[in-house]
Amino acid sequence: MKREVIWEDGETGRKTVGYVFGKGEPSVCVLGAASGSEAQALFIAARLVKKLKELEARGAMVSNHQVLVIPDASGAANGAGRERLEAYPCAVGFSGFSRNGDFVPHVRVRENGEASGSLANLFGMPYVLLTGTAGEEPRTAGRDGKDRMFWLCAGGRLQIEEEPARQAVSAVLRFLTRMGILRYASHSGYIASMVRETDLTVVRTDASGIFRPLVRPGQEVRRGDTLAEILDPLEGETISRIQSPTDGVMFFVWGRPLAEEGDRIGAVIRRLHQ
């Protein structure tokens, strides 16, 4: 492992640090937190650095391949950092979206980009979400250039979640193995369900108050099931029951204790069953 300064701010002295594994041609760049608020992404990237360090010491890196991991990628798109990232033909990022909440573990990829759904399936995650645009992707250099960018969503943004982090690290190691970059025997993972953004039905609140979710991501629901309740913040009475507009599987559930009228508090994958 080699530690590199990817970018440095001449005025503040702030540095973006990367960790290089293997030798030879740049193969895959992995980006962690795109902002200081993404604790889960930073945690996943740090765990990946630790695991790759162990594997490289055991000779698991395939020759003529180089993997770069940047745990804190918030400054990676600046100056020479952008040029450094564009040398890698494939990039992986960790993201919990800009909305606060919990999602089913999935890989997000642009439907018309070079990072195809079939390649996304190599991660072995339960779902692959095919998006039409950049949407809510973090603003990092890896999103530019060749469009060959995969985003792994495992856990929320503001808190550390051990099991989703373990899943994400395993998914990256599985991807590197199946791309011929790493020698690593791992669980085969899932054959992903392909989901398009148009397959998602958004659920919104019709009142403001304390948000009490009654379902979790990945749970199967039926049309008319109560997904959440809104409680009066002063008297504690239930003022609204939010019902599922369709049969399907919960993809996203709002993660904040308060909600305002019109907030997007959930999304259901229509007509999908466990």
C-alpha cells in the first residue's frame, strides 16, 4: 500500500489522501465520503482500506492492476485531483443519496452510461437501480469523464451501521475479484433485481408532525397497508396514517423524526414481491 496526497489546498493546507494498492495500470478508483456529513461512506471506505491492505500483504492483488481508494473524497474533484481520478477507467462510490433515510442495499448506475447493469450485477448486491440522469449523485470528479461510475448505497448518511458497511466492503471485493483485479474467495452474493426509477412509487406525507415509520426497507407491502403515522408534536395523537399506494417492496424509508406536509417519506418498488 502506498499513501498519496491527491490534492492539497495551498491556502488552508487541507489535503485529500488516497491509498494505492497494486502496481501497473490504473484499474478502479473507489471514492468514500463526498462531503463531511457522510459518516457511513467514510466508515465503509476506511474498512475497505484496512481489508485491501491485509489482502495485498498476502499477495492477493493481480499483477498489472492498480486500485486507488480515497476515503474522504470531498476535495478529490479539485485541480490535479480530477486529472488523477480520470486516469481510472472505472470508479465506485459510496452514497446514501441526499435524502436522509434508509434504503435497501443497492448499486446505482446510469442506464445509458458505460457502467451497465450487467457490470453492476458483479457486485452481488440485492438490487441494481438504473437511473436516467446523475440525479442525486454526490458532486465528485468520478461522476464526470467516461460515465463508468457505480454508486453503492448501504446504510444511511449520518450514522455508522456495521452490517450494511460489511455488505458494501464485500460487494467491492467481489467486484474486484470478478473483474480479475483481486484473488479473493467470497460469498457469491445475489443475482440482483434490476429496478428503474420509473418502477418506484413515491410516498409523501399529507400532514406535518412526528414521523413514526411502521415498515422497513426491503419489506413487502400491499396497497392500503399503513406505512407510517404522523403524530401531533404537542399532544401525541395520530393525525395521519400514510398508506401504501401500491403493492410492492419498500425501497426507501424516511429517517428523520419530524416530517412536514409534502415530504417524500418513502418509495415503493411497484409490483415487486419478495
